[in-house]
Amino acid sequence: MSKKIRVYGTVQGVGFRPFVYNLAIKHNLYGYVNNDNIGVNIEVFGETNDIFSFLEELKNNPPPLAVIDDIKIEDSNKQFSEFKIENSNSSDNKTTTIPSDIAICEDCIDDIFDKNNFRYLYPLTNCTNCGPRYSITKTIPYDRENSALKDFYLCKKCQNEFENPINRRYHAQAISCDECGPTTFLYNNNKTLIASKIDAINLASKYINDGKILAIKSMGGFHIVCDASNNKTIIKLREFKKRATKPFAVMFKDINFLKEYAICSQIEENILSSKQRPIVLLEKKDNRDLLNLVAPNIKRIGCFLPNSALHYILFENLFKPIIATSANLKGEPIITAKEDIFLKLNNLVDFVLDYNREILNSCDDSIVQVTTDEKIIKLRNSRGYAPNSLKVNSRFSKKILSLGANQKSTFSIAFDNKIITTPYLGDLDSIASIENYKKTVENFLCFYDFTPEIIVCDKHPKYESTKFAFELKHKNPNLKLVQVQHHYAHVLAVLAENSIKEDVLAFVFDGTGYGDDKNIWGGEVFIANSKEYKRAYHLKYFKLLGGELAIKEPKRVALSLLFDSFTLEEVLNLNLSCLNLFEKEEIKTLYTLWQKSLNSPLTSSLGRLFDAVCSLANILHIQEYEGETGLCIENLYNENIKEFFSYEIVDNIIDFSKMIKEIVKEESKKDKKAIASKFINTVVNMVIDISNSYKGMPIILCGGVFQNRTLVEILLKELNKMNRDVYLGEKYSPNDEAISLGQVYFQL
């Protein structure tokens, strides 16, 4: 009996061919296995029962890093006398998924600390089960000649492993060692090489212990690294990066060391130790060694564990946890080359620890948090998880490129029955970030020899992604260009991930998004499906005094809402902390702008309402980063406070005017926790009230506001009590990273 088998999915660069080889030998089968641009091809000849056993194990127990989307099997009449691994084939249709970068495995960790192993203390050790993939790939199929290892020729020892079918490095394209592979180099900030190989890493550890700031090359880009307990060093880092309050992520040597500083549940520990090794937001312990400067004024801290051999070796001589934050200038993408470190960060870093394997595709660290009922919320979907591949139930009739949003940008491509979404690419707010975004688009199209027939983008005319869509359309008039409303794209992303076809009740809460009426939406309730949507409810419009400046200054949003609820004279006589930040004449001037709607666009944004409440409660008046007010309110939430503020729903408008007046009265008590808690309870009540009007309809929670762990936990608890089906993006972030997925799904 003979069978021809084609396997689709993430099946290259994950040890799939040697796995198939050993599986075939185990079941006494003959034939071959090879890669091509579509996936893995297998042909087997043998006894019927052996083939069925082979197929069963292939489906149910693939290699650890493989993700099988589909297996197609057909009869064959070929006979073979041996089983072998053949070289990759090429075809015109490239559809296999590029694997994400994966943390070093336990076997490789054992290798680097085994004095009898020829990879002892080699900082770029990896195998078929771990290491870089996406960041070093130039095109597919994933072979060494198509990667950043192209010019590193295997030594005899590595070659023996590469050719040995029972070795875990068999056909591992990125393997290398100290003799034949890339290595590490340490430079001072005068660009002078001062050490290499293991000496470079040992010296880097010494300098971190001494309070120096280093740029250290990780898998997807450089980290800025320093001692997380050194007050003086952290202040210098914050001053240079213009990052007064935004939390830094902290890397710990191991899980036991981490538990000295943070509270960690079993599922959080599992995620921290997983092959993805993301940053996980954990509750801080009151520990004097981990200064408040790392994550000022919030209870949680971003923690992660080493993800490469270099990190493990570095920690052999480190005494404290380290800050490991993306190396970049504010608003720019993560740096991937030492030349750019010297150019842009020379006044910050004292030393640069580099290695001479090129990063072809940048990739930031992923960030996740876990709710009390073990729901995983991704705040950044990147290293370890992305590129994402989603198999859908129908086939796309055209090749589609969707370009996402402006903040937390990603893009997606779609063909056949597959959607592939890039890792997080940052905000498109600088020339460097826009260039990196366009370069990544170019790289992806090259990966797949992909020529789009349809371009999908947001409706916002000022988004850089929208401008790029029209630029592509101008270059190729035959391209069809489709624009999808921002919040509907949020809904579509959750529909796509969960294969939902029926109508849903969708709560879409975020900061900004271009509405169909050209106002700024963000507090929306839709009745929607994969083809259409209706705006059933929305937050009552209010004005953003100063436009984009109001996003950075919550005090302006607070003032606008006060103008909505009180006369100018009443506002001037209110005793509120947020009003003391303005001169009286300034308030009068802003009132005139508010009256005449000058540079004061209308918004229905719940994210901006969070900003206003934060300022009215005297919690925060100027925010450094998007979502900081949400973190501050969440940080103050007291579960023992059950009260809530008043609101009304009139003619499908959610009116919080009464709440604003109640907060003004509440502020006199100077109880920030009460205001924060009652506000979150109010949002919960509003969602529950509207949900009760649509009993039986599935509920979707999407948009950046649903990164608020406390809000999500309470809502899930209450909606589960009501036996409602609730969906929140899990493979993808609820924030704007998911926009490109929703955009492309609209074309299915």
C-alpha cells in the first residue's frame, strides 16, 4: 500500500522532516519526505496497518514547534526500498507559514553548561526545537541558504549532527558552534572592540553589576540592559528615553528568583517558562531590592525569563534582576544593528554586546497577562507567537493585503484559506517606524512571492497605513482598494479567530477610531456579523479640547466634560484639583474654544472617558503613554466597593453626565480608590444592562480598553453568571494589533 501525504501549516524550521523520517522507520515504512514552498510532502509505502499507525501519530503527536493546519492524503502506486529525506523543492505558490522565534530548549541549555560538550558556553546554541526562525528568514522554504546563516558553513562536528537523522539537530538550519558560527563582540561607546566570545559576555555581566548601561543583542533586536535595583542607573535610563513613568520589563535568572519579587500563579509560571517566553504582567511583592522606579505607582510588573543561550550565560555572573527594554528612541522601532546603537543611543549606553548573525526581521518581546479565571490577554503579540497563521473555513478568491491601523500596527496577508498576520510593528508616528513598516511589508511579499489583488485599510485619512494603501493603489491602478471602519475591524478580528457566523452583540471600547460620521469613535456597541454592522449604542459625544493634545493631557478631557455639565461660572467656582492646573484666563479661553468647537473634535471614546475620570479624581493629569490612565484606575480598584455612578441610556445614547456631577462631589472626599472603583463598576453595569436587552446573543469584548484586566475579570464573572457566550481575542490582542486581521476577514 502507498499513500501520498501533504502537510500544511507551520511545518518548516521545526524539525518536521527528521520527525517524519524517524516515524517512518519506527513503522517500517519506505518512501521520502521533503519541503516545498507550500509545506511538507510525504510518500510512504508499506503494510496497511503500519501506514494507518504512521498517519495517526503524525496527526496527533507532531514535533513540539509544529502547527498543522491541514493534512491531505491520496492513494499512490509507487513502491520504495528505503526512506529518505530529500532536498527542498520550489514551486510558484508559497503558502507555508514562517515559524516564530522560540526560546532555547532544556536540551540546549544542558549543552551550554556541559564542559564536555563542544557547545559549552556557546551563546548562539539552538536546535530543531528552539531558537530563531522568523528573525533570520529571508524567504521560504526555510533552508540555511535562505537565512541569515547563509555565509556560515558548518564545521565537521555540526555537519555530522546535521546529517544524522536521529540527532535533534538533523536538518536544523540555524545550528552553529564556536568554530563555525557567529559569535559575540563587546564594544565600548567609542566603537572600540574590547572583547569577543565568552570574554565579551563575562565582561558585559561585570559592567551590569557595576551599574553600567548596555545594549545587548537579543533574537529580534537589541535590549537596553541594566541592574534593576540600581536607582541611579534607572534614573539615567528614564531621562534619556524620556520615559518618566512607563514601566520597564525585568528579566530574572530563573523562576525561583522571580518568585522572590512577584506573585506567580501556576498558569503564569507555565507561560513564563513556555517556549514563547513572553513578558508576563505579575503582581509585585513588597521587595526593597526592586525599586519603585522600575514600574512607578502600579502594582504589577512585567517579568520574563532568559530566552537564549546568551542570556543564560550572561546570568551566570549577574547578582540582580536586570531591566531589559527595547533599544530604540521614543516612537521608533527596535534597533537591530549595532551601527544604529552607536548612532542613536551612544549618549546612553556604555557598552554594546553584539553578535555577527544579522537580524533580518525585527521582533519585540511579547507581553501577556492572565485573569483570575485563567483567561490570557495579549498586550503585545510578537516574539514566540507571531507571525500568526489562522486557517478559515472558506477560501479567499483573491490575494489580499490588509494594512492595519496607525497605533500598534500590524498587517495581514490572505490567500487560499489562510490569514498570516505579522508581529507587532509599533506606532507609525515617526519616519523610522514608517520605513520599518514598509520594509516589513516588502519582506513579507518577498517571503511568499505575494502580489496582492486587493488592498484593505482603515477609513482614517491621516493614518500612515491608509496613506500607504493609496500609494500602492496609485502605483497599480488595477488593485482594488477597500476601506473598513476601525471598530468593525475589531469585531471582525474576534469573529475570525472564533469562526463565528451569527449576529453578535459587540462592545468595542478603545481610545480613538475614525467613525462613519467622521467623528472619533471609541465607546461603541454594535450588532454585527461578518458582512455588516449596525451601531446600536454609543457613548454620548464630548469634545477633545486641543485635539490630539487632549490625549496626552487628561485634564483637558476632564475640563471639557465639566463644560458639558456646568456653566463657565460654576466651573470657575469648583474646588477641583484638576482645575488648579489651569489659570482662570486659560479656562475662559478653552471655554471659548469649546463653545465654538475650535480644534475640539467630537468623540465617543471610552478610553478618553477613563482619562477624564483619572483627572477629575486627581489621580493623573498628564499621561506619558496611551492607556496609562486605565492602569492607574485599575491599580486603585477595591473589590469591596460595590457602588457605582449614575448613567442613562436615551435614544441609544449612553449618557454619563450624571456620573460627572457625582464624581465632582466625590472628589471632595479625596478618596481616589472610591472613584476608580465606582467608575469601573459603572462600566460593568452599562455592559450588563445592554446585554440584558439582547438575551441569547453572543457577546464580544474588543478594543484596547479590554486590556484592563480588572474590567475583563469582573465582566466575565458577571456574564458567566448569566450563562452568556462571551468572546475576547486570545491568539490576537484586543488592541489595534488585531485590526489588520479584521480588515482582511471582511473580504472572505
